[in-house]
Amino acid sequence: MFCSECGAEINDKAVVCPKCGVPVAGKGFDANGRPAVPNHMVAAVLTTIFCCLIGGIIAIIYASQVNTKLAQGDIAGAQSASKTAMGWIIANIVLGLLGGLCYIIPVIIAAAASAT
């Protein structure tokens, strides 16, 4: 592999170029040399559609802040927004599953009671 900045040969396990110090894209960094922080936007939208609307909207707001904060150079803020978005996504999934169980269990009980 070769450095995109200086053209020096780079070991496949290297995270930065040994000659110029530029971060290697795909090794925890994006093409601009910033740390790769996942924004979780797809998961936030899917939980909004399939689970909980309000919690999903909150997850979308935090997911949309990740790329903005990265572009501003606020890496810690981007990582925090990413973690918060994932927290809301997990909470939405749990609430969606609990809500589904609270609906399904009485339906099964009622169906069993009417069958006898």
C-alpha cells in the first residue's frame, strides 16, 4: 500500500504514514484524516419508522450532529453525539419490543380463553 499524500510505501498494518504522518484512510480514519465516527443515521430512521416516533426523532437529531461536529473539528462532541444516538436507538428497540409483548400476550391469552 502507498501513502496518498507522499507516495511512500506503507505497511498494511500501519495507521499513519511513517514518512509524512498522514493517517491511512480506512484504518479508523476517513479520507480527510479525521477519526471515523459512525453517525447511526440509518438505524435511527428505521427505529423511528418501526418502533417509537419521538425517541426515533431524538436519535435522528443526535445522528445528524455527528457529521456536523466532525466537520467543525469537534471530535469529542461527534463521539458523544454518536454514543447518545446509539443509546436512543437501543432504548427505542427495547421499548418497541416491550410494547409489542404488551400487545401480543393479552391477544394470545384472549384467543386461548375463547378457544376453550
